[in-house]
Amino acid sequence: AKELGRNNVQFFSEDMNRSILEHLSWEQEINDALTANQFTLAYQPKISLRDYHTTGVEALIRWHHPEKGFVSPDRFIPVAEETGQILAIGRWVLERSCTEMRALLQSGALPENARIAVNLSARQFAAPDLETVISQVLQESGLSPSNLELEITESTLMLDVESAIATMASLQAIGVRFAIDDFGTGYSSLAYLKRLPIEVLKVDRSFVLDIPDDTNDMAITAAVIAMAHKLGIIVVAEGVESEDQVNFLRNNLCDEGQGYLFSRPLTLQQLQLFLREAQTA
Ligand code: C2E
Ligand code: CA
Ligand code: CA
Ligand code: CA
């Protein structure tokens, strides 16, 4: 047993040791964050490129760590995905966003048909109780299913297309909509796009970034918009930061834009102000 112990020590290189320890501490920190209410939500408006009204919002998680300060979701979501903590986090995001946005819908701050978009991770999407969770959250929050949009990345959908289709169909039956996120970064086949019950396609920011300089990106973006429209799918461009991008997207009949040009992700209070100002503008 002694020898084995020594071998084990050698087996764990210093690098691995460090990354495992780091991982364990992240896991603990995430647990603390959940119990100590360190998470909040930000909401980023999605804007109609026809008349510039707000068609909906995307809920984005924020973590204000007492010592580390702001921790990016790109940093901790992958860890939570690996540890399984994403299930608890994801449920919290659903509950909070549905409750907060239902209030804005009721007060008339958001249009009746607004889409409240929530990101679902691969693990959440594959969870056997997903439909139960969604039904419960809708019931508890009072949000109408038609106001809920679930954003699923192209790569998550492509992990297991057949079961993705089945999962989406069962949720679609209760009235929930789906958006395919980060489109263009994965390997989805166009044939599948036709079979998946998708209402919205989000063109990944990497394609929007270099408009109007990169002619390839522009050709791809224009083609994706045209193809999606042929399939009856709404197109949202991510990461819109400039007027030039808006002009190009409008010329190519892109439906909606989301990005810093229109608004950064906002706190609930800021969002209420944003919507009020837009109404009086
Ligand atoms: P995403 O779903 O692609 O979200 C869009 C990201 O782009 C957000 O980053 C948003 O703040 C950022 N963004 C929006 N407009 C612009 C722009 O004009 N320029 C630039 N440079 N960036 C823009 P954020 O909030 O840091 O989130 C990063 C990623 O973390 C998200 O990418 C998503 O994959 C994940 N994430 C965030 N919240 C959640 C959540 O509640 N659940 C899950 N599962 N994942 C989440
Ligand atoms: Ca998203
Ligand atoms: Ca995205
Ligand atoms: Ca992304």
C-alpha cells in the first residue's frame, strides 16, 4: 500500500495537482455563491432591425465574488457544467428570470409577445427532468410558455441530434420556443436544421465582428439569413457594435440585433429605465 501511495504521488504531476486543487476550490466557491446569493442576472435587450423596438431580452448570469470581484460566466459555467452544479444554477436562472420578466410583461414594460431567452447548458438540456423543471418554473412564475425561449448552442444540439429533436418536441408541445445559439461555430448540418423545431437562429458574434471588412463573413451571414428565412426561422445577429453592421444586417433583412450598440446587459432596474426611455423616445 505504501508503494502504491508513492506511485500515486508521482502519477499526479505538479500541474495536474494544481488544476485539481483549483477545480475543487472552484466547486466549493460555486456552492458558497449559490447559498450566499452571490449570483444575479443581467438582461440584454434584443432589438427589431425594422423599427428598433425591444422584442425580448436574454438573461445572462453574473457572479460578484466577495474577494475575486466579478467572475465571468465563461470562467465558471464550464466548471459548473463539469461538476453538475449547472443544474442548480440553471434552475435558479430560470426561476429568477421568469419571475422578474413576468412582472415586466404584466406592467406593460415589455410587449405582450416578448421573448424571454434563457441559456441552457448541454447538461441541463440532457437532464431527464428538464420538462418537469420547465413546467414547474412556468407554473410558479406565472410566465406564459410562449414568452419563454430556450437558447441552446449548436454544439449541444449536435451531440445527439435524435434525442435533441425528441426533447425539443416535448417542450414545444407545452408552448416553449427554441433558439439555436452561436450558430456557425459548430458543425450542424443544414439537413438537421430543417428537422429541429427552431424558431430563432442567432448568428454567432464572430461573423458579425468584421462586418463590413471581411467579405467572407458577410457572404456567410447573408446566406445564413436567407436560408433561415426560407425555413421560417427568425434571425438574430449577436454582438452588434456598429452602425455599419446594422446597415449591412438591415440590407440583408436580418430580423433582430443584440449587442453593445443597442445596449449592454442591464440590471433589472436599468432594463426598466431602458424600456421606459424607448417608449417615450
Ligand atoms: P452567449 O450566450 O453567447 O451570450 C452572449 C455574450 O456576449 C454575453 O457574454 C454578452 O454579454 C456578450 N455580448 C453581448 N453583446 C456584445 C457585444 O456587442 N460585444 C461583445 N464583445 N460581447 C457582447 P457573458 O454574459 O459574459 O456570457 C458569456 C457566455 O456565458 C454566454 O455566451 C453563455 O454561453 C454563458 N452564460 C451566460 N449566462 C448563462 C446562464 O445563465 N446559463 C448558461 N448555461 N450559460 C450562461
Ligand atoms: Ca446565448
Ligand atoms: Ca451566443
Ligand atoms: Ca458565445
